[in-house]
Amino acid sequence: MPKIVRIEAVMVDLKPKVKRTDAIQSFVSQETPIVRIFDADGAIGTGYTYTIGTGGHSILALIERTLAPALMGREANEIEKIWRDLLFLTHATSVGAITSLALAAIDTALWDLRCRRHGEPLWLAAGGAQHRIPLYTTEGGWLHLDTQALADDALAAKAQGFGGCKVKIGRPHVSEDVARLEAVRKAVGPAFEIMTDANQRFTIDEAIRRARCLTSLDIAWLEEPLTADDLGGHVRLSRSTTIPVGVGESLYSHLHFREYLQQGACSIVQVDAARVGGITPWLKVAHLAECFNVPVCPHFLMELHVSLCAAVPNGRWVEYIPQLDTLTASPMRIEAGHAIPSNAPGLGIDWDWAAIKAQTVPGSASTIT
């Protein structure tokens, strides 16, 4: 089997094309560490991870000083064993965001390497359950936008074939959220999904209140209504409302999803391949959710998640937020409001290495041999 002989890491800092605000923060930058793993036969796998503005250099340091040296000489095909060994190696900092994000860069690169060696696309190698996944858009639903802008963007998304749109909530009073969502619903009609996202803004009493006020609008889900570590609060909320409750983008271990599903604390799983530690744990979460008859609607990273959603039978939605356009030679394929996974061997991301080199953060590049 092929052994790992070299690892390269760089970081690109991407600025959003539009202003992005939610109830607790602004998304001002996407630090994007990119890892390339080379094996003795000359095959190369590329993986990546991201932050929303802080921590990127810490991720690179963990990769360069701890994870990459531990990979040298390992069998590249032993992805599950490598992931578990690296998780144990970093047990003193697990579960933690920096560690999970660093593990994801390594794990996605190993999956890319395996798929390329075998000439298979990720969506097929990881399961091959679906050929296309419905898209919803988030880019026009940010919290700072006025009501008319929300309605106009939702109408435009519907005209483009999207199946739904996400609207950020968490205005100071519930009546403001209701008014904004009522305008969107009036504009798009009943046969168009409206997702809502509170970004962990509410206390349990306020979440229950807002869910009650939003029920008549027939929203697709209420995303991150409470802090991600409030398991009990999510149980109470889920029992009090008929609105599906979504969690996952701020959970950094596959084991945390087990607790949410066992307790009936959510009905939508939004696992993020970068934040959960890579493709290997993402698939564990997706299959666990399937056992509970719960759909997977992952957070962000549409260029990667289209293939992962297509790999599993319960992948229901892909979130459209274009962010890698300036680093890729071709965009994600979209047909009639659906994301189509790439049939090219690997992750399905067509990296533009000249663009990556031009946008690399000075001083971030490293090579481990």
C-alpha cells in the first residue's frame, strides 16, 4: 500500500462577496487552510478546512507541528485508523474546535487521495445513494437586510429554481422576526421552503415563545435556537413545538450528535464536515441520523457537502453559499435548483492552484517530509 512521504499546507484568506450578519456575529473572513498529502507512488490528495475569521494560524500550527509529522510513513489508505490515531494523539485538546478543524483538513485530503487513486468520485466511493440534492440559498437572508430586500431575494431564488431560502432571525423583538418572515412568505407563496436560523441567540423561554409565534408561517426548520451545549433546552424546545429543530454546525464530535438524537433534541442534523473533524466522522453522523429517521442538511461547504449528501440516503438539502469561487477553476454544477455531485475522481472540487498561490497568506506555507 502507498505510504505518505510529504505534506504541504498553506492558508488562503477569503473575504465574503456580500455582507454577512446574524444574531451574534458578522462573517468577515474565511481563513481556509489547505493541505496536500503526497504518497510514495506520486498520488496527491487535497483537503481543506475553514474558520470565520480567527484561529486559522492555530490550525496550521497544529497540523505542521503535531498531525503532519505523525502521518509520515503511514499507509494512506488506512483512513479510519489514521483518523482514530490522530484523535487519540490530540486527546488532550479534544473535543475542541481547533483540533476538529485541523483533523478535517487531513481527513478530507486522505479521502481525496483514496478516491483519486481508485478513479472514483467521493459521492460514489462513500455510498452513491443519490444523483442530485435540492438547494436552498442563504446569501440573501442576512439579519441586517431590510424586509423588502429579504422578499426580493427570496423571489429571485425561487425564479432561479432554488427550493428554499434561509432567513436569519434574532431581531430584538419577536414581532420584528414575524413581520420579516410574513413578508417573505407572502412573496413566495406556500410551495417554497423558508428556513430560519437564530445562531444560538435565544434563551429557552424566548426560543419557545418565538417558535410559537412562527408556527403559522410553516417554516422548514428553526436552526440553532439555543447554545449548542444546551442539550436539555433543545429537548424542552423540541417537545414544545411542531417546527423541526436543527442543530449541528457548532457540534465538534460525532458523539455529541448521538446524545441529541437519543434524547429527541433535534429533527434536522446539520453536521459540518470541517467542524466535526472530516469526512470520516461526517459519515458516521449521517448514518446515525438515518437510523433515527432524521435528515441531514449540512452547514456551509457546499462544494464538499454536495458529494457527501449524495453519498447517503438521508441527505435532504445543500446550503448554497458560494465561497470557493476564486480558488476553483469550475463552480459546483447546478441544474433546476439541484446540486449535482461531480463525477471526477476525488472530492469533486476543481482547485485552481495558480489562484491559490496568488492568494496564499504570506508566511503560512509549510512542507513536512
